[in-house]
Amino acid sequence: MASIIGSLPRRQREYRFRLTPLADAMFQLLIFFMLSSGLNPYSMLTIGSGEGGDPSAAIAGEIEQPQQTAVLGDAAVWNVARDAVMTGGQRFAFEDLPRLAEAAAGTDASRVILIANSEARVQDVATVLEALTVAGVLAVQLAPGAPS
């Protein structure tokens, strides 16, 4: 029997490189990077200062009126830090947040852009969003802060 098996011709193995799994992986990577990248880099936005659209200007007497207000078009820009909101060069504690949000709702264009600093916690952003929602400001945009 050994002579019969030994006399059979051996089949040569073919090693072929298949491109289908590679194409599938590349397609998945392409979709991942398309979904994870932002089309509007917020660091490229020009933020000007002006007199109009200041949400803190309506708070009379209790909070000092800022000299310059960070506005972007018809929106007020708020920087959310740990336990504070900064706008117009001033820092407002969360105790002043309801009055600040009511002042933002009372402006002609009640739209707020929130920029979360690297020190801000998720709870800080949620607290600011809750105060804006209670005050009636429904047009809110979130923007990531600059990495530190």
C-alpha cells in the first residue's frame, strides 16, 4: 500500500493573495474616518466682539456689564469651564446662570454657542444646557474647546 500512495503525483499548493478582505477593511476605515472627522473646524471660526447680542447686558445692577461680548453672527458665545461660564471677558458662577440664561432668551437672536474647555466636566455642560432650556433658549450649538 505504501508504494501506491508514494507513487501518486503530489498536488502543488497555490498561494493566492485575495483582495476582497483588504477592500472590506479599507472601506470600513474610510467610513470610520468620514464619520469621526468634522467638516467645520471650530478653530477656524472668526469670533468678533461687539455691542449687540450680549446676554449678560440685561442683568442690571447685580452683575457688571462686560466691555466686549463674544458674538458670532447673531449668536452669543459662552465658554463653559469647571463650575463657571465665561462670556464677554467675564467669569460667571453657576449661581448667576439662571439670570444669564434669561438674559440670553430675551435678546433678538436667542442663540448660544457653547465651547467646552478642557477643564469642563460633562455635568457642567449639562447644567448650562438645562439652564438655557428652562429659560427658553432652544437654539444651542456645542463646540469642542481647543485641546490643552
